[in-house]
Amino acid sequence: MLRWILVLWPSFLVAGIAEVVFFTVVNPQQLYLFGEAVEYSLIATYSIGFLAFWLVCAASSLLTLFLQQGPADVNAR
Amino acid sequence: MVEKTRSEKARVVPIKPVAPESDSLYEVRQKLHVRSVSGIFARWRWALVWITQLVFYGLPWLTWNDRQAVLFHLTERKFYIFGWVFWPQDVFYLAIILIISAYALFFFTAVAGRLWCGYACPQTVYTEMFMWIEEKIEGDHNKRRKLEEGPMNARRIGLRSAKYGAWGLLSLWTGFTFVAYFSPLEELLVAIATLSFGPWETFWILFYGAFTYIFAGLLREQVCKYMCPYARFQGVMFDPDTLVITYDEERGEPRGSRRKGADPRALGVGDCVDCGICVQVCPTGIDIRDGLQYECIGCAACIDACDQVMERMSYPPGLIRYSTENAVKKHWGSREILQHVARPRTLVYGGVLAAICIALVVGLANRTDLRMDILRDRAVLAREVGDGLIENVYRLQIMNMVEVPRTVRIGVSGLDGIRLANSEEVALPAAGTESVTVRVRAPRESGELGSNQIHFQLEVVGDASVRVREATTFLLTQ
């Protein structure tokens, strides 16, 4: 449980900040995805943006947790 | 090669493998069955539950100017807060509000510890509400423990389903309310009536609802212990004069049980009867008698509980109380504690807090509700239009930030004889933007060849007090 928290929670907090900063500065109607203007509704764009930020941040947290293992953990395998 | 004699033979160092640490890295959580508590601080906490939740659940239902009073309208990219309409250009105010929140947290923490955590944090508030439901359905802490340890029978399944169901409804309502801050409530109500929520509205209602349920129902104190960054750094704002929840060790120890009415001095014991109720009521499951711990959220439940025991024993209250490190050490009364509230740390936090609050008020009072962005036309830099006049073309993006339609007059200045070649007045929709193309002409000899600075002015027709002035460049060519 605690491992899940350590991966998902800090990434959630940072994704929230990143979302607010990013979409305050960038109007989603001016975004281009693979060369095409983004056509999703604004709510969808904000939501997907947040989930994408969360995913990226969670990947970083996961890697941190993975590298944080001590020698004993690695040798035990 | 040198041959070693027997006596020189290297000593064998035995290798003892260390037990792997990985299994002990995380403690196993003991589920807490927190005993409910009454008393002055419990009443304060419930008062704050009511105030914060009346505001949270109630605000989306208020109307103002024929619209939702508080709405962070994501699709319009506008924040409506009563009479104000904030645009993305106003992010400055958001930054100020965040700084104010941070300094308020610093200030209150330095003065009286984790007031926020104990009384106002959503984690505390929702846990309080969820525990109230739990107690109403499953009974007090002893009954809940028995139910937990007892067999899985129809009664347990029934009680648990009722509890989870009630939590679920409250969570869904919370999720719905949350979404109503970002998507107009009227539309959501229509969507409820016809069961036609958009996919993302549904997602966020369930998402926020699930978070409420998991945090307040299941995780509880683990959020404070393992997830909250503030709990980890609150210690740096503490000093020996900070009011924290303190067990008076000198008065309480040696702790021990005794019959009611027995003289503790004769028995050689302190005032603590070691009843353990302070531990039973603690939402994070700590023993405050071990001293200040980072897990302590400052809810003062142990103070309420201990004071009741002291009353029953006919001892003075306050064996556990709000006090400071210095006050306990130097036996200060409340007067000396109050005298030490004003000290460099609190004065600095308070001073900065007051200054930023004033800046916010002044900023809001002087906020212009009219804005203009100037873009030079990219196709034509400058062209000759006869009579020795040079023409430049601009696109003005004019934002009317109030909720009434207005007409503005455009003016231009900075060169002798400069003037607009087209209509000067523009009608703006309520809380909307209008983009206009303007042609500006000036005599060739009015400035230097190349770039000259000029200004555009906007003035609201019928209200000369609202003016905006922005600079741009005018190109003069041969």
C-alpha cells in the first residue's frame, strides 16, 4: 500500500501544479497534436492533460522508488 | 613468490550475511478504532466542519448577476467569483493568493502548531464526518473492534454494507459538488435529470468521489503520516514558544492506577492514572505522553479526553494541554505564554502576511477591467497612401472584463498629425473580447525614418475613468 502511495501521490500533487501552470499559460485551442489542431472539447483536453502529467510524474516516482532499493534488496534476488 | 609460514597464514574473516532489510522497510498498519470524544476542542472541530462544508457544498448553489456566483468555468477560461470575472491574464492574483495561503500556514504554525491540520484540513474534516457515520451505524469503538474481529455473518455484512453505502453516497455528493465548481451546476442538474452526463464529468465525479471515500474512509491517518508534505516540514516553523499539545510530564509521572479518592502523593504517583484514553481517542494512534511527535496533527482530542478523566478524579484539568516548551520548563502561566506570542519569527511571518494581503486588496481595487493587446499586421509594414501620409495597420484585441456590454473609443498619439483612418468606436460584448483592425496614418516628416514609438488609448464611452494605454511602434518609410 505504502509503495502505491509513494508512486501515485507525489506524482498527483506535481501533476496538479503542472496542469494549472501549463493551461494557464497555454490555451488548449492553440495546441497541435501530431500536426493537427486539437479538436477535443476543452474539458476533455484538460482531463487528458492532467492524466498525462500524472502518468509521466508517476513514471518518475516509480523509477525513484526502484533506484532507492538498497544493495541488500538487489542482492536478495 | 614468498611462501607463507603457517603462522603467517591469513586470518579467516567469517562472513555473516546481514538479514535483508527490505521486509522491515514498511511497517504494517494496525487498523485504528478511534474512540469518539466530546469537549471544547471537539466542539471547535465540529464548528469548523459545519462552516467549511456549508461553504463547500453550498457555494455552487448561489447565484449572482444571473449566473452561478462562484464558478471556475473551464470551457470559457474564466473564473467567476461573485462580482469579479478573472481571466487567464489575472494569474497574478492566483499567485498572490497562494503566497498568502503559504504565509498564513507559516504564521499559524509558528503561533499554535498544527491548527490547520487539527481543525480545518479537508482530511480531518471528512474523516470526522466519515467517523460520525461509522459510529452511528456500527456503534462505538469497542463494538466496532468486536465486529472487525468477529465472524463474517449476516449482521456484519449488513452493517458494513450500510456503512459503505452511506460513505459512498456522501462521496458521490462531494464529487458532484466538486465538479459543479468547474462546470455550471444548472447543466449538471439537467444532466442528472436526464442521466446524460458527459464522459469527463462522470469521470471527475467518480474520481473525486473515490478519492474522498478512500482518503476519509480507508486511509485516514495514513494520509497525514505518509502522504502529507506539510507534516514533514512543519517542524522547521516550530520553536520553544510555539503552542503545541503537551503532556505535563512533571505533573503526570510516575503514572499509575489508583482508587478514586486516594491521595497520589501518599502513593508516590503523579496525576496520570494511566487509563490510556488519550491513546484511544488519538486519530493517528500515538501516545502523546511520549512527547511531541510528527504524527500529532494537533487535534486536541487527547486534551478533551484527559480533562474529563481529571474531572472524574477531582484533579485540576490540563495534564495534557496547549502549552509551549518554554512554558512547561519555566512553569509559565497563560499570561507569559501570550507575551511570547510576539517574537521575531511570528512578527516576520505576520508582517509579510499583512503586507501581501494589503497588496492583494490594493491590486484588486485598482484592477483595470479593460485590456488591450496590440499586434502589428504582418503582411504590410508601412505603405504610402498619398498626401505625404504613411499608413500602418494593427490588430487590437480588446477585452471587456465586466459583465455589461460597453463601447470604447480608440485613440492614438505620439507623432504630430497621427490619426486613425477608420471608425474610432468599438462595441464590446459583456465579459467578452472583440478584435478590430485599425489603420493609422501619420505624415512622413512627423518622425524619424524607421521605428517610432506611439500609444493607443482606450476610453469607455460614458465613463472617462476607465482608460487603458499601451505602447507600440509606427514605421515611417521614404
